Amino acid sequence: MTLPNILCVLRLIAAPVVAALIYGGEAVLAAALFACSAITDAVDGYLARRWRQVSLLGQMLDPLADKALINLSYIAAAASGYLPWWLALLVLARDVIILAGAIASRVFGLGHDLLPLAIGKISTALQMVLMVVTLASAVLGPATFAIPNALVVAVTLATVASGILYAASWLVHLATRRQPVP
């Protein structure tokens, strides 16, 4: 197994630990582990490209690890009162839609892999930044370190936009794909 894939696996393992720390009120540890995990997201992709170690396993593990880290953290943060439930559910719904499209493509042999879109990467980055800011606010207190409303709006818009664009990409593929000749 390559180092980029090992980093993805470590991020996947860290996801439920971060969520448990958030829910358990251990915001300092949660913030540190979440930040380290978020950094590995950038590092594993960079290393895979730099060392020419891009693999099918890595292409599946990386988004799975991202989605696990973000969704479990957002749900734990909402359950702990750090974030509104509507935002956690929005982030989760977007990822469920993307995952459903990817699974349907595989199961039904539709031949469409959802390629990463720039807006998807932006959405993920903003979601990670918001979680770090949220945990910093939990550690330092909202009076000292308030979560900027603009960041919540940016995460909301990027999440909705990326969900729509991924769904549109899949629908365009379905509408334009050639039917196999019997």
C-alpha cells in the first residue's frame, strides 16, 4: 500500500474518533485531530500525483475518507449544538446524492464515474475550514471566536452548488450515453 493510500486510511479511521471527541465535549482534541486529518487530504493527493502513485484504491478511498470525516464531524457538531442541524443535514444530503449516483452507475453499468469538480473541492475545503472554526469557537468560547456568518453562507452555497452540478453531470451522462446494441 502506498503512503497516499495509508494517509487516506488513517483519515478514515480518524473520522469516528473525531466525531466521538466532538460529541464528548473534547473540542481541543477534536480540533487537533480534525485539522491533522484535513491536512492529510491535501498531502495524500499531492503525494499521489507527485510520486505517480494515483491508484483506483486511492481514488475510492480519498472521497470516502473525506465524506466520513466531514459528515460524522458535522453530525456530532450539530448534536452538540455547535452547528445547526439544517447545515449538517444539507452536507449529508449532498454526499448521499453523490454516493447514490456513483453506486447506481456501478450497479447498473452506466459507465459514468463522477469526476471531481472544482466546486466539489471548494465545497470540501470550505466545509473543513468551517469545522476547524467551529471547534476553535467551542474551545475559545463564542464571545472570543465567533463563527462568521459569511463562512456558513459560503459553505451552504458551495454545498448546494456542488450537489446540483454533480447531479447535473450524472443526468447529462444518462441523457447522452449510447445504448448498447443487443
